[in-house]
Amino acid sequence: MLDPRIVQLWRLQALLRLLIFWLPVTLGVAAVAAARFGIAPTVILAGFFLIFQLGLGLGWPVLAWRRYRYSIREHDLLVEKGVLFRNTVSVPLQRIQHVDTRQGPIERWLGLSSLVVYTAAGLNADASIPGLEEGDALHLRDQLARRGGDDGV
Amino acid sequence: MRCICATSWPVVGEMMGSEVPWRSLQPASVLINLLPDLGRTARQLWWLLPAMVVGGGFQRIVDFGFLLFFLAMSFFRTITHYMTLRYRVSGGRLELVEGLFFRQHRLIDPARIQNMEVVRNIFHRMAGLAELRIDTAGEGGAEGLLSAISIAEANQLRAELANHQPGPTAQEEEEELRTGFLELLAYGFSSARSGAAVVAVSVGYELLFQFSPQMAGDAAARIGSMGMVGLLLVAVAGSTLVSALTSIRSFWGLRLLKTARGLVTEAGLFTRSRVEVPQGKVQLVRIDEPLVRRIFGYGTIQVETAGSSAPIEGEARGELMLPMVPKAALAWVASLALPALDIDPWKATLRPAAPRALLRALLGAGLRWALICLPIAIAFRDPTPFFFWPIGPISAFFDWRRQGWYLTESVIVSRRGFFRRQTSIISLEKLQALRLEQGPLMQLNRLGRVVVRVAGGEVALPDLHLDEASQVFEKLQEKTTQRTNQTAPNIAITSESTPTTTA
């Protein structure tokens, strides 16, 4: 499973989304709706929506963390994730073209790092593992990127 | 061939001591590239023209200045391209140097070439020249582009690079398939967007009605109901004619040739193009059989490599495309591209989608079509769009009935769609990644979908019962592992060697 600190990271990201996006949008919509439907019902609805968003932002990361697991097996990298939309991804190790490690500002503050694995299948990453200790991420990156062999192209 | 360079362009290759002289494009390349480039620039700046007409005196001068600047940039780009591009085949590799301010030196290893294309548009043909496009794995267009060289040189370069590719060297070409004029017309007819044309006319009338009911009423009264039907027929005929002409222009004289190395197609009315795909580079074969084409008894084959191809009329296509292949020959042509194909997907009984997938498909299609119909019905205050709503669930039912898949020792086959049926065949040795997906509705119905990714795209199998989907997922993992193991030894990373690797 991922480092439990990823829950803090995802919660902080959700709070930022709430403050930067949902709060102004909700206030804007509420200002327009209040003129038509009255202040009291609008405030109740907007409040309910914001509390729901807050609850989702605090609760969802725990569910996502529980569902997110990965394993580097003998021949492939296996990643399982998703609460509502579940995904299991398998990438044969010899098909890995390159591996990136990424750190945003909050990840740097928490000392976490993400690992992103690419194959020749396109621009989108085939598998990613967030919430790794920086040292572990670098170690994993080196291990995964060192594979040779037939890349299937 | 004119050679500039050895002294005037000190580049890496020379520093490496290679004796092979550098070659440059033909001077005619300036005109050949300039005209299409100016056309592209003018198309991108079309919005400046109405602005110049509407705008006042000073605004008009500014807009004209903008236009002149971008056209001058186009001219500068073309001249720079001609002046700075140098190339040669040295040590079996193609070397390209280009750039005035930022010099780029590119080496292309023939073993990495996914496909080669010799293109002759009308300007090339007038000047007796050709364009050579060399594509390696990636999505950024042709990595090696020699836009105007003599035909002899294009052929020589093509042969030289082919000789350095792994595999047999025989150059004999055997014609396997030829597409005739009537077949191209039928292709144009079957790919016409008649429905879209009818919808465009109908929506146009509806908008006119919303804007001015009086004007719409007058127009309808003037042309009458027969006139309206005639207008729709003209729209259908127009879109069919455009589609037929496009088909003839793109695929005129299409021939499929087989060489010891792989497959070759030659086609085109004004722009002749010759595409070569080495056999071992084929990632995915897609066969499209839309309803009308299926009634004609034909299908369209697209062969994908890890490279990228130029789109036709803005639509993405496979690197090698055969628009009209008789149904009886589909499996055979697919096996020319993928010799590992050990099943005839048109004769074998494919395994079906899960019964519960029907419920999900009906729900999904019903919801999608409701979301399309509802806003239109609200906007026009007219319930008519809901008469079309059953099309969604009905086509979802037919689609579900025709879905199929099959996993053999070498390939995986997936078929989907009723009106626009598509069969995809992937060679297992090219598999890059696997995904098992489950949305909320799928979880409820215990369904799973396996998605197989290769370098040319991805293919989703029909929705299966979760147990079956998991079995297929595991089987594919096993097969890929066996195949990759045959090619190179593996090093095991276990949870003991890296403490954080295991969940």
C-alpha cells in the first residue's frame, strides 16, 4: 500500500480545490440564485453543497488510499486503484521505456514523490505510483528503468 | 546531386570523421514547400480577412501587417529549410542536420524505422521530384523528412536504408490486391456523412425558424414540402459526391504489394504515395465494416505501426490503409500484415460478451441519448427529438449481440459495433500494457473490461463477467511474460530486495 501520508496530500489538494474553485463558483451561483429563489433556501443549498464537498475531500482520500496498491513482481508492475472506477494495470517490466519521478510543492513539503511509468504505447503514462518516500521513489525508478530487452516496437 | 557542406557546415558527423559527403534538397524544394506552406498559413489566418474588411483604416493596416509578417515567416521558414537541411547515409544510418539558429543533428537507425513513404504531390510530379518520409516510433510525425529530392535518389535512399534493416534482402514485389474505380466509388458512398448533411440542413432550418418564424415560414411556403425533400436529397448527394471524389483522389490506382520485407501500398491521384511497412513492425490491424460497406461485401483494413501517419481529410488512419477489401479476402490480407494470425475471425465463432453487459449497454445508451435529446427538446420546446431516442438502446442491443473476442496463442481478436463494426487484431508479442477496468455499473453487475495497449493504440475487449475478465487478464499476463522472457533474461525484484515494492 501507499505511504499513509498520501491521505494528507490528497486532503490538502481537495481543500485547495474547494477554496480556489468550488467556493467562488458556489458563491457566484448562489448570488444569482438568491435573487430568484430567495436567500434562505439558497444559503441552505449552497451550505449543504460546500459541506458535502468538504466531507468528500476529507473522506474520499482514505477510501482511495485503501484501494491503491502496487506490486513489482518478477515480470511485471501491477497497480490497482480506484474507488468508483476500479483499474488494475499490468506493465511487463521489459516494455518500460522510461520512468519519471515527480514532486509538487506539497509533496516536497511532505517528503513524498510520485513515480510515473511509460511504455511505447503513447504519451499517456501507463501506470503511476504516488505517495512514495523520496528515496524509495528514486530506488524504484532506477530499478525499473534499468531493464533492457525487447520493447515490442 | 549538388553537394554543399563539408566545409561550410561543420557538424557532428564530420567531427566524427565520416567521409560520406552531405547532400542537400533540390532547389525546387523552395517552391514545392513554399506554396503549401503559404496555403497553410493563409488557412490559419482566415480570421484576419473579415477583420480587414470590417475594420477601419488603421486597424486594416495593422491586420495587413500581421498577414504580411506571417507570410514572410512562412517564406523565411521554407528558405531556411532548404538552405540548412543536409543529409547522408553514413555507417548504415541516416543523418540529418537542420536549423539556422538552433542546429539539430538527427541519426536514424534503419532497424528503428517503422515505415517509409515516398510521396509525390502535383508539384513534385511537375518538377520530377519526390518526398521521402521516414517514420520511427512516436507520435510527432515523420522523424526523417526529405521534402524534395530526385526520384532516383528517393528510391536509392529507400533501398539503402531497407538493406540495413534486419530481415531478408529480396526486392521482388508481388501484387496481392488492386482496388478498382467502382470499388473506390463504393467506398466514397459508404463513408459519406449523409446523416450529418441531413442533420445540418434540418438544424439550419430550425435555427432560421427560431430566429425569424416569419422568414422560415415564407421560405418553407416558397419551396414547398417537395422542395424541402429535394433540399435534403441535394445535401445527401453533395456529401456523397464529396466523399466519392475524396476517395478517388486519395486511393486512385491502389495496389497492395508484398515483398520479402513486408507490405507496400501505392495510391493517389494527384499525390502519389508509396508506403512500406516492415513485417515485424505491425502492431495492430483494424478492420472496419460499416453497415453499407458490409452490404456491398467489403471491409477496410488499417495497419498500425508504432509510428504515426498523416491524417486523410483530418481523420486519423493507419500507416497502411486498404479502403475496400472483399470480405472473403479480409482474413487473408490481415494475415499478410500479421503472419502470426492463427484464426480467421470471420469464420471462427468468437466468444460472446457477458449477458449482463446488455443491461449496462442499454442503460448507458438510453442515458446518453436522453442527454442528447433533452437539451434539444428544451431548446426548441418540441418533443420530436425523443422520437429518435429508441435508436440508442436498439443499436446498443445489436452492438452487444455482435460483440466477440478470441484469444489464441499469438493474437487477440476483439469485435464491436453493429452499424460501424470494427474488428481489431493485436499480436501478443507487441503488447505493452494491460488494464482491467470496472465502473460503478460494472461492479454492480460483476462485469470487467480488459483493455490491451500496444504502441499503435489500444483495444478494449467486450464486457465480460468479472471472473472471466480476470482469467483473460491473467492469461494475457502469462503469455506476455513467456514472450518477453524468450527475448531477454529477466531480473527479479522481490519485496525482500526493495521494502516498499509490495502492497
